[in-house]
Amino acid sequence: MIVDCAVYEQGHRRTGDLTVAEASRACRRDGAFVWLGLYEPGNEEFEAVRSEFGLHPLAVEDAIHAHQRPKLEVYEETLLMVLKPVSYIDHNEVVEIGEIALFVNPEFLISVRHGRPSPLKQVRERLERESELAARGTGAVLYSIVDRIVDDYEPVVDGLSVDIHEVEEQVFSSGRHNPVERIYYLEREVLDFRRAVQPLAAAVERLATRHFPVVEPDLQPYFRDVHDHLLRVNAQVEQFRELLSSALAANLTQISVRQNEDMRRITAWVAILAVPTAVAGIYGMNFDHMPELRWEYGYPAVLIVILMICLFLYRRFRRAGWL
Amino acid sequence: MIVDCAVYEQGHRRTGDLTVAEASRACRRDGAFVWLGLYEPGNEEFEAVRSEFGLHPLAVEDAIHAHQRPKLEVYEETLLMVLKPVSYIDHNEVVEIGEIALFVNPEFLISVRHGRPSPLKQVRERLERESELAARGTGAVLYSIVDRIVDDYEPVVDGLSVDIHEVEEQVFSSGRHNPVERIYYLEREVLDFRRAVQPLAAAVERLATRHFPVVEPDLQPYFRDVHDHLLRVNAQVEQFRELLSSALAANLTQISVRQNEDMRRITAWVAILAVPTAVAGIYGMNFDHMPELRWEYGYPAVLIVILMICLFLYRRFRRAGWL
Amino acid sequence: MIVDCAVYEQGHRRTGDLTVAEASRACRRDGAFVWLGLYEPGNEEFEAVRSEFGLHPLAVEDAIHAHQRPKLEVYEETLLMVLKPVSYIDHNEVVEIGEIALFVNPEFLISVRHGRPSPLKQVRERLERESELAARGTGAVLYSIVDRIVDDYEPVVDGLSVDIHEVEEQVFSSGRHNPVERIYYLEREVLDFRRAVQPLAAAVERLATRHFPVVEPDLQPYFRDVHDHLLRVNAQVEQFRELLSSALAANLTQISVRQNEDMRRITAWVAILAVPTAVAGIYGMNFDHMPELRWEYGYPAVLIVILMICLFLYRRFRRAGWL
Amino acid sequence: MIVDCAVYEQGHRRTGDLTVAEASRACRRDGAFVWLGLYEPGNEEFEAVRSEFGLHPLAVEDAIHAHQRPKLEVYEETLLMVLKPVSYIDHNEVVEIGEIALFVNPEFLISVRHGRPSPLKQVRERLERESELAARGTGAVLYSIVDRIVDDYEPVVDGLSVDIHEVEEQVFSSGRHNPVERIYYLEREVLDFRRAVQPLAAAVERLATRHFPVVEPDLQPYFRDVHDHLLRVNAQVEQFRELLSSALAANLTQISVRQNEDMRRITAWVAILAVPTAVAGIYGMNFDHMPELRWEYGYPAVLIVILMICLFLYRRFRRAGWL
Amino acid sequence: MIVDCAVYEQGHRRTGDLTVAEASRACRRDGAFVWLGLYEPGNEEFEAVRSEFGLHPLAVEDAIHAHQRPKLEVYEETLLMVLKPVSYIDHNEVVEIGEIALFVNPEFLISVRHGRPSPLKQVRERLERESELAARGTGAVLYSIVDRIVDDYEPVVDGLSVDIHEVEEQVFSSGRHNPVERIYYLEREVLDFRRAVQPLAAAVERLATRHFPVVEPDLQPYFRDVHDHLLRVNAQVEQFRELLSSALAANLTQISVRQNEDMRRITAWVAILAVPTAVAGIYGMNFDHMPELRWEYGYPAVLIVILMICLFLYRRFRRAGWL
């Protein structure tokens, strides 16, 4: 599905709707470029675009089937960049991962989007607002998109960070939480996020350090800035993994401590109850000659003895922290 | 065993059966190449092929004994590529790993297959269908084979992924599963799969970036595409390992929690039963002076007292989540 | 907020207050440089400084928003160095991490500080004391700041080391500590510290080995010295992580041993108490023909037998280390 | 101790015994080389050889004291290669590691062997059988030895693999094995084996890729083949380690499950026995007014009630999988 | 404190005591060098030496404060090498780590020692014994020191190895050891040792492969030999860590097994004792109509029944391995 097809000349979007063929012709003029936005295109639809703009046959598969890893490929003068926009659905602690493939050369930028989180609309609006950005050509637009997507990793990192803090509190709270399932699935989300983010750093670094016709030298510091941002995100994701792995181990200890406390408490009560049973058992024996049984105050005396032993045990168990 | 021996000229398979010697002569003509397919050849059989096509003596061992790792060797103008086709037998969660050794130079392609999963037949059929592919020579056939094998890794990854999801559900279900054995053997399969796949990436990368007479420059983007695919598979295999390792730890916690719940429940019932035993023991003592024994309603009163204590304990244990 | 704005000429600080514009003009003279110190500047405030000194537009974001990773960026002749001063708050075992961005070229040094621990005041005082240091230009000042910050990592390492020793003592003490929470949060602090320190080593190494106009060759051994110091800190941080990870595992064992000892002790007492209950139960049976019941010394004899069995059990349990 | 001292001329072993001095003189002739085999030589013995053949003084220590790691050193035109032949003693699951130091230059090959497993005799016999091998000079002999030793790693890998399979079966069998000690010591053997094998890969790769006077270019594919073999062995050793580490964790879970089953079973029986004790205790009370005691069928009725409660508990416990 | 100050000319130590100034003058002559040995020098003391020999100002800090990591720094023609001599105090299983800083150029060698284990005296004595060694200049002396220190790592490795073997025996012995504390502290010592040894390998490798005026080419094989030795030590230290980490996990399993055996045994006895209690409880009921109570042999019959049930349980528990 074609989402948008616009020609930018000297930084300004030309008004009116365009067909793909008109756009392809328009972008051959000096200082003009086309941004063609596609959303989950079908096979035939994309084939038409491909032949119009002369994209490499391999691009078809990359653009139509999602599940690529972030990467930068160079097909003659056209760059193919695959990016993974990510958003964090807080209420069920799930990382949602989309995919955007960008074909960029000085004359056009074709974006193929799959899945949900998309920063492209915002970039388009910014482009219309800031004509000097559009005037710098497709390289600057590429930067805007990459920068936007990487900036959007920040709330994901924050969301994961908040949830890890919550899990830590559960692990070490005195309540009887067992957050093992939550820890495990958080780790899964962290790993998914890492898979979407980590390979991008190398791709952006190439844009920042090597020469490409699309990326003018004065744009490179901007890509270096994005690269730095990615390194920061990666470092935090690594730390999340290490924390969650330690939290898993710490949780086992905490669970084991709490469970044992329960068992110890119940068993301690059984031990206390065994005292009257044993003592009463003795005075329940049927020997003919048991002088205590004949004493007038034998019964209360025995009761008091039992009570005192139980009290003594209770106190000791209490002091030992068992009750 | 010779499976197939065919000469392709200008993209078309020459009709009729050929002996190895005829094929060897035919492929010396311009624009023609031979594809000789062998299946677990014996020593003598392969020695004949080897001397006919002038393969390196070391190749004998590599081709006859399987259990090579995926690799790319260069013997003068002939490439030796070892590949590991993999399939996933879902019902017993086993990864089946075969082996294909390919000797490729511009004049011939000799495939030596061991074990079961084989994509060669499909490649051969495609070759007969798409004559422009065959017309591009042995490099394109090599690509078709490698691409096919790597594409076939995808269902293996999916199969493992589904099984890991199932294991996760077992770990965190409320039922009394102990999927430790399943986790362990899944890890084993993942490790076996990794061993078959991981070393291939470096070999394919060499095909994509260095110069070989067999691989024409316009084929290299295709190998780069396969390389990218392999990196994706490798990233997922790594994630599987990390998930299974965490699942092993999480399972220990879950098992320990469930077991302790059982023990706590049984012990709590023993504690409740200890109350009537203790109280009844006291009124079973044989003291002469126990006024309660003489009361008319002593017996039902004691029964009620016992019942109330037991009920009180039951409620407390219930509230504490122990019953 | 502008903290300080001073011009140093031939190593001496020129007296009197300066506006940013005056400072910018002053530093264009030979042998003079400006040190402009900012503390959490606002957007407009920093924009004024930026345009006055001709800093790169990207610098704005890096300087105003903290949460950068330590790094070294080169914008034409101006270096941007981001550093993380760290201090250790011992009483709650927290690592406090600030941030300092330094824009350095031969004419000026602009420091932008965020958060608490700051060594800049001390460096400034040293500069006023040692005029030969100031006379060597901004490179020497840069060194002084980096050296100071890295030196201040030492007490952090010491503080963490002391706390890890304390935790070890808790783990292996005979008391009933469960330092699992402390171990976990120490690990968290160690990871935070590592994230602040580790990336700096590569940045300082670049200062020590590559050529920059700001850093004169005779300053490079000094940066090499700092680099060495950083490697030492990093090695220790790594060791902390490994120790804490082992301490977590060792603690689980210790906790499990101590808990089991408690359970074993209570259960052993229950076992001892079951002896009189069982024996007394037998002599509490109501058979008509139980000759022992008629014996004159039956009762004391049974008491003695019970006592002896209990004593025997007590001794055995004691010897087995169960009581 | 001198094991063998032979001169090979044009691929044929010259008959008759030789002294070291004669051998040293003989090998200076064209197309001839000496193979001098020593077994755990003494200081003086080796010193004589060293000065006769002009070996580097450092070689003395390397040759006399074993416990070197596998390596390749170049002393002018003489190579020193240290290899670790390994065999697997199946009955006690121990990896036996020997050591062979080879001094090789075009004129001589001096082998110094320590410890038990030795492939040298087999190589010597092959040399006498295949005169074309001996005719290719010391480089080919070096290859034969290295190839033989690396081939002999295969049965070690197989032996370890079989034992790991056995351990897995023990871990997951329903029997009451605790293979923790076996797992640990297998891991120890795997680590020892790895230490003997892993560093060799780099040494062999140098022989396969760099230029040495001893190794003629047409020998290099052979060393590449050995290198490939070593990579395969290394990959498998790595997998063994990962499997054993997972087996250790899985075993803990299995042990814990089995132990808990035992405890649960015993405790469940105690709980069932507590029922008759409690009920009988109640009818053992001495109240004057307990009408049930006077009923004619009170006793059997109570017995039946007790039996039914016990049966009910038994069934429930059974269904819960506790008995 | 100056420990020794000697001038060596043509390999022979010049007799008589020298001041630092005399030594400094003497070593400017051809074929002569000074070895100045300092032990934990004070600030002023070292400053005097520094200015006399023209050492770099940075050297002061490195030499006076210990706690450097092993390293090799090049200050113009003077090398600074920092080494960590290590010894193993067997009786309390502690690794003692000292520090030696060596300033070496062709004219002098200044050694600054901190802490206890010191091989310098032995090197000095060797130097006086072997004049040809001293005649080769300061590079040879540097080698002697490095070689000695690295040789002294061997007994440390052996000591740790012996202790790890002892710990393994404790873990898997049938006794009730809990070597968790010992394992942990051994790991700590191994980590400390690693930190002292590991960085040295890179420093020695530089001496073996790059060109320095102090190290003549014919000395480089000697440093290569030391480097090899260090790699061996490092490989073993890594293995120690892996073994200790597995021992920690194996110990948890063993502890858990042994503890459970104790609990199971005690609980089994409680279960056996519950039988007479329950049976006797039944015959202690006060029903009017209990025919068994009237039988003449009722009492012994019940005793026999109790005994038989207990014996039956005892046998079953025994067979199940619970007693």
C-alpha cells in the first residue's frame, strides 16, 4: 500500500498527488528528490516500484518479507538500510518491534514499513516544517529517520528499567511474591530488544565513518552522535541482562528462605504440641502404683509443668527466630 | 553412488545419460559445465571421479568421511565448500544434520552428499526450469544450493522456537510438570544446530567479499544476502541458548516452590491433627482428682474446644496460603 | 549557570570578572586561553556560549542533556570529552555519578557540569597555585581534570572493596545473616560504576596515542599514565563482579545449610519426644492381662527405660552433629 | 634415552646403527636427513645432542622439562614444535596427556618424547613403508606426526562423548543416581584436554599460512586440513563444557525433585498415622459421661471410621502424586 | 631505602661502596652499568635518584606508590617495567603479592621493590656468579629478573592446584564437610593472582617482538620463552576459575543431598515410632465392649503385631536407602 508519494524541490514539498511514474520522473531534476512511503506492500505492487526506480532484484525479498536484522547494504549508488523501530507496551511488559527498510540514493528515498511503531509520519511533518532540512537532500532525511528511531529506544530502555526496579522490590520485599515468571519474561523482552538494536550500531558507524554519495561529510558527525546513542542503549541492555540474571539467582535464595521459614514455624509448633502429648501419655499409663495419680494436686501440677515446658520452648524458638 | 551426472550447455541440460569420463570431456567445451551428484561414495568410486576431474588428493578424505565442519577451502582454481543441511524432526524434537561437500570450478560442480536432509533435488529441478540460472554457470548453481540450505534453516529455527515456547509454558504452568529433561535436550539440539550453522557464516562472507574465479562480481550481493540470513539465524540460536539457560534456572525455582507447597500442606495437616492428640491425651490421664472428668458436659465441651482450635489453625494456615 | 569565567595569560589568571563575549575576545590573543565553567546550563544560556565560541550545533544536546557515556569526539579543532566523576556514599552503599562535558581547543576550555561530585574547583585552585601548569595551555588543564576524576575513582573502588569484604564476612559468619539483598544491590552499583568508567579507557588511550592539536606530545605520557590507571580500575571492577557473583552462589549454599540445621534440630527433638509418647501409649492400653502394670516398680522402671532411650537418642544425634 | 637414530636418503632408511655424531655428519649430505628419537633424555644426554646439532640453548629446558603448552617456535632455520598426544583411558574416564617436542630443519628432525601415548612408532613404520613420503623431507615427516597426533584426538572426543551420554542418562533416569561427582571430573578431563589441544590450532595455522623453509608450499594444504580438524575438535570440546555445565544444573533439579518425593512420601505416611492416634486419643479420655463408650458396637464403629479416614487420605495423597 | 648500589664493568662487580652520585657517573663509561636497588623509598629519597639519573617525573608516583598493574612503559630510551612477584603461603592459602618497578636503560637498572616476595637477591647472586651474564648488559639482567619472577609463579600454581584437589576431595567425600568458604576464598586468591599475572603477558610479548635499545635481538627468544611460560600460567589460572566455579555448584548439590539424607533418616524414625503410638492408642480406648482386651494373650499379641509392622517399615526404608 502506498502511504505517501511526494516530491521535494529546494526543500519544499510540491503540492498535489503523484503517481509512482510521475515521481520517478520528477526526481531526476536537479535539487529534487522523491519520498515514496509504502506499508507492507504486496509482491506485484513492490515489483512495479522496483522496476520504476531500478532497485536491485534482491531488494524485493528484503522489502516484502520482514524479519530482517538491522543492516546497511550498498547496491551500487543505492543504500538499503533496515531499521527496527521499537515501542514498549507497559501494561503487559512487551517490547513491540516493527521494521522499516529504506532505499536511499540522492534522487529518492523509498521507505517500506512493516508492523506497528512508526516514526515516519513525525519525520515527514518535521520535513514540511523545516525546509532547510529537506533542502539538504535524502541523506538528511535518512539521518532524521534513524535519529528518530534511535531516540525512540530511550522510552523502551526507561520502561524496562522501571519494570526491573519493580521486580527487584518484589524479590526483596517481605511479602510472598515469586516474581520468577516476570523475571524470565522480562529477560526475554530484553533479549528481543537487544536483537533489534545491537546490529544497528555497526551499520550507523559505517555511515559515520565511510564515504557514501548519499551522506555528505558534514552529516557524518550527526551519524556519529546517533552511533554514540546506540552504544549507550546497548550498554544499558547488557546491564539489564546481568541484573536480571542476578535477580533470578537472588530470587531463588529469597524464595528458599521464605519457604523454609514457613516450614520451620509449622514444625516448631508440632514440636511444642508433642510435649503435652508425651507428658499426658505418661500419666495415662495404667500402672497400679503411680503415687502422683493419687495426689490431690497432681493434675494441676502436671498441667502447670506442661505449660511451663511449652512456654520455655516457645520462648527459645522465638529467640532463635523460628517463630 | 552416482545420483546424477548431467552436462548443461548454454543453460540447457543435454539429454541422455553420461559416464563420468564423457562428462569430464564435455565440460571442457565453452559455456558448458557438468554437475556430478554423488551419494555417500565408496573409496574406489570417488577415487575414479577424483582422478578424472583432477581433484586434490586431500579431497578424498573430506568427501568420503562426513563429520567435517562447514568450511570453504581453495585448491588452486577449485573451491571445496562443505555445508550442513539441517531439518527438524518435530515429534521427537531432534535436529537432523546431513552433510554436502561441493567441488566447484567454472567447468564442473561435484556434489557429495551424506545423510538425510537434501535440497539438491530441488535445486536441480529449479535449474531445469530456469535456464537463465544455469546459463550463469557453476557460481550461480553454488549460490542456489547455499541459499536453499540456509533457507531451510528457517523452519528449524521456527521449530525450536515453538518448542521453547512450550517449555516456558510448562515451567510457569500451575501443573506439576518438571520439564528439566526437555530443557536439557533442547539445549543439546540447539548446540548441535549451532555447530552446523555458525562456521558457515565466515565461509559465505568470504564468497561475498573476496575474489574467486567461480563467483562473478554480480553474484556477490547474493552471497551477502545469504550471509545476512546466516547472521540472523546465528543471533536467534544464541538467544535460544540464553533463554534455555534461564529456563533451567527458573524451573529450579518453580519446582522448589511447588514441592515446598506440598510439604507445607502435609505438615500443616499433621500440626492440626496434633491438637486433638495433645488435648485428648490430657483427659486420658488417670489422676484421681480431675474435676472436669466428672462434669456432665465435660466430654462435648472438650470436643468443641478441640474443634475450635483446629478450625482456628485451619483458618490461619489458609490465610497464610499454606493450605 | 556560569560558575566561573577566567582568562589565563602566560599561566596567570587575569584579575577581574569577564563577560562571555570579553572572554571570547581575550582568548584569541597569543598565549592566552579562557576557562568557562557552566553548571547545568539552560537552553538559551548555552546557545549564547555556543555561538560565541563557534561550537558545533550537535554540542548543544550533548552539553544540556546529561546521560552521555564517557567519550571523546573531535569537531574540527575542538575536542569534546565527556567524563563521569563518581563518588561513593558509604552509609547507603550507593555510587553517585555526575557528568562533565569539556569543549577544548587551544584557545578555550568550556566545562559543562551536571550532578554532584565535581573535581573542577580543586583543579581551578591548583591552576592558580601552579602557574607553570596553566602556562602549558588547555591540554594541560584537560589532563589535570581527567587525572583528578580518575584519581577519584580510587576511593570508590576502595569503598566497594570494603563493602564486599563485609558481605563476605556476613556470608560465612555463623550468625543468621542473609546478605542476598546487599549482594544484589552492590552488584548493581558495581555495574553502574563500570558503565561510567569502562568506556573512558578507549577515549583516554586515543589522547595518549593519536595526534591532536590540543595535546602536545610531551603531555601524552601523562595521558598514558591515566589510561593505565583506568585499566587498573577496570580490572578491579571486573573482579568485583566475579566475586559478587560467586558470593551470591556461596550465600545460597550457606543459607541452605543453616536452614537445614534448624529444621534438623527441631525434627530431632520431635523424634526424641515421640519415644515417651509411644512407650507410654503401650502402658496406657487397657488389656486385662498386662503383668507389668501390676509390678510394684513397673512405673519407675518404665520411666527409667524411657529416659535411657531418650538419652541414647540425644547422644547419637549430638554425635551426628544434628543437635 | 635414545630410542632411534636413523638417516633417510632419497626416502630410504640407511641400514645399520649410527651414533649421534655420525648422524649429524650424514645429514649434511644432499637429500638426506636424520630422525633422532629421544625419550625423556637426561640433562647431559640432551646437552650432547644439542651441541652436535647446534640447537638453541633455550631448547634444553623446553626439551627436558615437559609441561610446555603446544606451540611453534622459530629459532633461525630450526622450528621447535611442541605437541600433546592424548589418549582416553575409558575405564576410569581419565585423559592421559603426553608431550612431544620436535626440532625440525631441512637436515634433521629430533623428537623428544615425554609420557605415555606416542604415535611416533607408527609414523616411523609408515615412513619405512612409504618411501615417497620420506623422500619429501622433514616437512612431510613433521606433517605425518602432527596429523597422526590430531587424528588420535578423535577417539578421545568420542570417548568423552559416550561418557557424557551415559551421564545424561543417569541424570534423567528414574533411579537414584547422583552423578554429580562424575560430571565434575568429566568436566575436569574436558578442561585438561582443551588445554592440550586448543593452543595447537594457532601453531598449525601458522604452518599452513606462513612461509617456513621446512614446509614446502605444496605441504600447506595438508596443514590446513589438520587445522580444520583441530577447529572441529575444539568446537566439540566447547560443546562438551556447555553440556556438562547444564548437566550439573539439571542434576541439581533432578536430585532435589527425587529427594523431595521421598520426604513427601514419608511425611504423608506420618500424616495418615496421625489420624488413628488422634481419634483413639479422644476415646481414651476418662470422662464419666461418654455415651459412645457404652454402645455395643462403638468400638468397631470407631475402627471403621478411622479406617475410612485413612483410606480417604491415602486416595487423595495417591491422586496428588504424593504416594 | 637503598638496598644495594653496584657498578658492573665487563661483567664484574666493582668492589667498594658507592654513593648514588658516584654510581651515576660511573655508568656513563663504556661497558659499565649500575644496578641501584631501592626498597620502598620515601618521596625525597627517590626524588634524589630521579634527578640524578634523569628519570621522567611521572616515574616518581609509579615508583613510590605500589598498586600498579604489571606493565611496560617507554620513556624515551628508558623502559619502566612493573612486575608482581607472587608467593603462596600454603598454611592459610593466601597469595602474597609484591611489586617491583624496574627502570632500565643501557646505562643503569634501578629496581624499586615493595612488599615481601623478592627474587632480586637471587638474581644479584647469580650475576656475581655468572660474569658472562652481567657482561651482556642491563637487558640480560632485566631478563634474569623477569624470568625469575615468572618461574616463581610455578609454585603458586602448584600450591593452588593442590588446594583445589583437596577441596574436590572434601566436596565429594562422604564426610560432612562444607568447603564452600574455602572454595570462595580460593577463588578470591585465584582472581588476585590472575590480576597480578595476566597483564604481564602483553608486556613481555612486546619485549619479545618489538625493538628496544635495551633488549638486543639475541635476547628476544629468551623473552619469548618467558611469554610462553606466562601463557601457560594464564591458561592454568583460567582453568582454576572454571573448576572452582563448578566445584561451588557441585558442592551445593552434595550439601543438599547429605542434608536431605539426614532429614529423611530422622523423619523415617518418627514414622516408625508413630506406629506403636497409633496401635497402642486404639487399645487405650475405654469402650466397654472391646473383646481383645479380655483375651489372655491379647497384650503380647498386640506387642508382636506392633513389632512386626515396625520391622517391616524398617526393612522397606532400609531397602529404599532411607535409613
